[in-house]
Amino acid sequence: MKIILLLLPYLALSTIHPEGNLNFVKYCKYFNYPVEEHVIQTEDGYLLTYFRVQAKGTKMVSGKKVVLLQHGLLDSSDTFIINDEDKAPAFLIANKGYDVWLGNNRGNKHGRAHVKKNPFFWSFWDFTLEDFAIYDLPAGFKYIVNKTGQKIQYIGHSQGTAQMHIHLSLFKQSIVRDNLIQFIGMGPVAWVTTKYSPLVRLLDTNFLEVLATFGLHEFMPGDSFLTSEIGRVVCGLMENLCGDLIGSFVSADPVLDNYDRYDVLAGHSPAGTSVKNLKHWQQFTRTGEFKRYDYGDKENLKKYGSKKAPLYDLSNIDVKIFYIAGYDDLLAAPKDVNHLFSALVNAPNKGTQVL
């Protein structure tokens, strides 16, 4: 509180946005978008909050075509609304007449609940992105289809693409497959062989082992310093400093990023995940393979029937798919996206656009 009081004289000169500290529902209402909140239970008991948004200044109606937006690593549904209104993907798509649903994975700030497990204990955090693929995606699809009667156009970002890749590689029949119109991947990820991303470089250290030594199982939760009121004020007053801080974990570029909105970003992100999930990503980066979680020879043999963790078989992906990649994307690097695209040997209708 004292720090905020000391900063008050400078606030008049800063670009602190009033919507920066609003939760998802209040944020949408602030901009006059109809919004609903839905709690979805997965087969293994996690409680995930999904949001639904339609066109500005209208009332929620049924019968519209459905789009499901799925966030990336350390992120949440909020990422699709926090840019300027005329650039925020959820608002853009809703204003085109779609029924927009926004998903959340277990462990982020909108998925931090379970029917039995407590997030204060390790058992809650015993998951990786494969669990997002096996449990969270089907639960979301089932709920949305039952609620709307519509099939789904899926747009995933980064990890949101990886979990769909995993689901489609593991299941030749599922409620996801039965109700998927097309899969659009923004910054699509499977193989991660480059070391450009700050997050990849961090995972290439012993950082996760240090966290485990201290008994920490959650990483960058939604109530961290950046998302606090102080963090929001700092990002409003010192945008470049905030960009550098965020850039130490994920890519940040003053040429490409909207630094004017960093105080809003700080109010909504990061959203958290499990250390085990990061460990799975670490295995991707260290081995250069897109494979199931490696528990070691003994446990792999029990779980998978082989000493080696099996590779995800992307030849099983046979749905309509389109990728949007960026030349300057440090995680979904063009080299890895090209590898991914070439692995889709059985996708009947596929395309890619590099921007």
C-alpha cells in the first residue's frame, strides 16, 4: 500500500487502464459484451471455468456457429480479450456473429479447483499437457455441444495447439473428433528444437529441479507479483521495464507488442500451471522429440508397456487443419512449424500461413 501511495503523483502521467484489474466477466461487461460463465467438470474431477461471449451490445442467443479459443502455456482465457478491443481475438470473432467460447486448462487461475483434491497439496498438481488433451478438451467439447447443439471450430494458441495434437494422435474416435469442424493453430507447437525462446532457455537449466527441491508444484500462479495491483501500476508506469520482466519468461518485442496495454496484461497474466507440466515441456526441448511424459524406464514400462516414452503419432491426425505461424515466433519457430506441417501426412485438407 505504501508503494502505491508513493507512486500516486505519477499516475496522472501514466496509462493505467481502468479495466486492467477487472475479472473476465466484469471486463466483458465493461465493454458491453454479453458474457456467461460455465463451470465444467472433467472425468477425473477437475473443475474448469469456461466463458462464453457474443457480439457487442446484443443479448446472448442460441443457434450461432461456435468457436472455441484455447490458450497457451502459463496463460488463460483472458489472453483473448485483453488487447485493444479492435484487436482482441474473442471480441473480433464475436462481432463477426460467432458464439465464442473460451476454455481454461486445469491448474491455471480459472481451473484451480477439484471435487476432492486441494491445490495446497501435490496430488492436485500431478498433471501435464497430456491430461489437458485426455480430460480437459473432451470435457469442454462435450459441455459446449450439449449446451449449443453445434459442432465446434477450434482455435488453439501455442500449448492450445499442442494439446489438440496430442488428443488427435492418441484417439482415433472421441467426442472431440466427432464434433470438430476444423482446427486452426496459432503459433502451432509439437517439436521444440530451437533455443531462441527465453522460456526454452530457462527450461534448459536446472530451474525446475530447484523448484522441486523446495517442494514447489505450481509455477507462476495467477496471484503473483505481476498480477497484483503493484505489478499493474509498475507496468503502467514503466512499460519497458515490465516488458523486460515478462520477456525473461516469454518473448517480448516492443516493435510487435502493444506496450500500452502491459498494465492490463499484468492484471490478467500469467495464470499459472504445474511444475510437472513444465517438466514435460522441458523433455520436449531437451530431447527434440514430441513424446509422452518420460517417467524413467521402470515407470514407463508400467505405464506404457515400454521402457521408452512413446512418441506422439501425428500421422493419426486426419482432420481439416490450418496453421498461422510467425517468422519471429521464438517458441513456434518456422523450422519446427515446417517439421510439424510435414508430419501431417494424413490430414486431408491442410494449410499454413507464415506472417
